[in-house]
Amino acid sequence: MTDHATVFQERVAKAAEICDLSPDLPALIGSAQECLSVHLPLRRDSGALEMVPAWRCRHNAVLGPTKGGIRFTSSVSMDEVEVLAQLMTVKCALVGLPFGGAKGGARVDAHSLSAGELERLSRLYVRGLSSIVRPDKDIPSPDIGTNGQPVSWMADELDRLLGGHTPHAITGKPIEMGGSKGRKEATGYGAYIAVLQTLARLDRAPMDMTLAIQGFGNAGYHLASYLAQEGVRLVAVSDSQGGVYDPDGLNPERLRQHKSRTGSVAGATGRGRTVSIEVDEVLSVDCDILAPAAISNVIDETIARAIEASLVVEVANHGITPDGDSRLADRGILVLPDVLANSGGVIASYAEWIQGHHGEVWEESRVFAEIEERIDSAFSSMWQRMREHDRSLRQAAYDVAIHWLGRAMVARGILPKSS
Ligand code: NAD
């Protein structure tokens, strides 16, 4: 089984070769520039003290301050944080943002914490990792297990530590804390723009397309809803509790209402004879577009053999395993890689960062325009490279990103001019 860290090096090496960059580049960015590992003394409501392992990794700061989420999950590890930080470096470079990649986490099940415990842990995280988490050095945002509330506590704690107001220090904040309009919709909107671009290149009409989505959370719902406006028919959807399939179509808004009433999409009805499906069955239903929008590593080699879709939109970071990716390529299934498909989120974070820096308040339409412009531009470069150099769209994304990053490393004198 090939792991994400190994294929990262391989993709960077291929990109460096085609971009005529020094062969030292893969080694230089093969591991994180800086990783801090701490234990946070969390006082539980019961009075018990729990030492929570936590990390923050800054992968590469050549293009700018590092950027990436903080996750509170029971399975997060330093290795996971490091590979996700690598992914952020590629993502930011691909869409032309002046950021490097970072990621952080604390090993705790966020759902097991009371509100008070979550607040104490959020504040401890910022204090414990404050040598890294600093405005214009490393800018966190929410991720799995952290949302607007934990990051508000983090932002407040950082302001207390620094003795000032730093609205650009953390993104993904609620609007009243200096967050950006459009952030909630941004990831789904960006994936939608990338899908529209792909369909246009393939000369396929959205109205003729069917869609299946694994994970009907923030990103999955917004993607389904924007695509529905173009006439794409959602035929299957699942979340962690179950799923539904209806070849006549499911209405995203009605699904959302059903989920907010019952806690799951399971049991929802569509336009025809809706049937229940297992959580993972959604991946192999008959459809044109499949979007894994839940968790990492869901499409492995076995699932990749069973996929009926001709286009996979990898909304979840590392939604496809490296072996799954090779199998999809062998089968001629086009993959819109995570670094592009979910980049709308970090582009909106960039918009929030600018607003925080300059005391500006942008309208939602301006944030969406920023997302559209950056994704359109990255997509065009990727598509051209894919066609010219006969590579996967994912490798083409790495080519574009590494070309840009490599040029900055040459300009800084970190890399020699060419091999
Ligand atoms: P979310 O928590 O809002 O939704 C996740 C959904 O996945 C939920 O509906 C949950 O029930 C479902 N789910 C969890 N485990 C599942 C399983 N085994 N099978 C089927 N469904 C399952 O999360 P989100 O913000 O929509 O993010 C979705 C994915 O996109 C994540 O992998 C996230 O890392 C990635 N992503 C999100 C953003 C963003 O800004 N929201 C940005 C970049 C990447």
C-alpha cells in the first residue's frame, strides 16, 4: 500500500523534472520546516487532569505565512498533520495565494467535550503553540472538530496574549468576530466552479449529468445545491448514519431540512421511488459525477474498481488513496484532485485575511468572484499541462504549484537557478 507522504515526494520529483528545477527540491520540501509537539493540560469538568497531545506543523513558508486548519479528533497524529500541511502548501501555490501550508491538531474527540472543556482546550492550544501560531507567521482556521466557536476562543486568546486586536491572525471566524461573508458556502462553491470548468472542457451539458455525494455536510450540501441550479440531478447521498438513492432525483434543500430535523439524510424521500443505501454504497451507484465529501481515504483500490462515475470530485482532503488514484487512472476515470476541488475554502480564508489586515468588509459577491477567478485560472493551467504532457489532472496540479513554489525558492536563493 502506497502512503500519501511517499506519493507526495514522487509527484514533487516529477514536477521538478518537468519544470527544470533542481532535483534537490523533493528532499527540501519532503518534510515539514517546523513541527511543534506539546501536551496540553486540560482540566475536565470532573476535576480530572488530562494531558492532551497536540501539534502544529508548518510545512513550507517560502510563499508567505503558513495557513491551515486545526482539528480536534481522537485519531489525529503528528504524521497526519504533516501530510495535510504538505497538501496545503500545494493547494495555496496552485491557486496563487501568498501562503505556505500548515496544519494542526489535538488528539481528543471534540464531541466528548463539554462547552467549557472545549473552550479551555481551544485557549490552551493557542497558548501552548503560540511560538508558531502568530499573525503573519502561521494562520489557523477551523477543521474537523473545530468550528466558528472554538476559533473565536482561539482568536480571543491570541488577542489577550499579544495585547492587541489581530483580526487577520485566525480565519474561519464568525462574521461578528471579523469573519468573511461567503466562507460558509466557499468550499462547495469552489468545487462547483471546478466541475463546471471540467464539463465545459469535456463538452458535456450539466443538465445531462447525474451526481452522487458521500458526506452531506457543509461542503457536500453546497456543492449539490449549486450544481442543482445548473440542472445536475442528485441521485444518491449519504452521511455517517446512512444514505438514500433515487434515480429520479433528490432535492438538496429538502435533504438539508430532513437532516436538520432528524440528524441524517437517511429516510429522506426524493422525486421517485427512493431506496435506502448503506453509507459506502453511494460510492458505487450509477452516476456521472461522484463527490467524496466526508473523510479521507474512502476510495481505495477496491472501491475504485466499483465506481461507475466518469468524473470524481475529491472534495475531502486525501479522499482517494494513492492506490485508488492509480486504479481510477487505469480505468480512465477523471479525478478533480482535492488541491483544486476544495480550494474555495482557503481562497475565502485569504479574503478574510485581507479584510482583517485592512479593516475592510467585502460583499459575498466579491469573495465568490475571488474564488471563481483563482479556480478558473488554476484549472486552465492544469488542463493545458495535462493535455501537453499526458499526465493526470492531479500531477498537472502539482506541476503548476511546484513550478510557482520552485521559482520563489530560486528567487530566494534556496535553490540553484536550474539543474
Ligand atoms: P462537515 O463536518 O460539515 O460534513 C461532513 C459530512 O460527512 C457529514 O455529513 C458527516 O455525517 C459525513 N460523514 C462522516 N463520516 C462519513 C462516512 N464514513 N460516510 C459518509 N458520510 C460521512 O464537513 P465539511 O466541512 O463538509 O467537510 C467535508 C470534507 O471536505 C472534509 O474531509 C474536509 O476536510 C474537507 N474540506 C472542507 C473544507 C471546508 O471549508 N468545509 C475545506 C477543505 C476541505
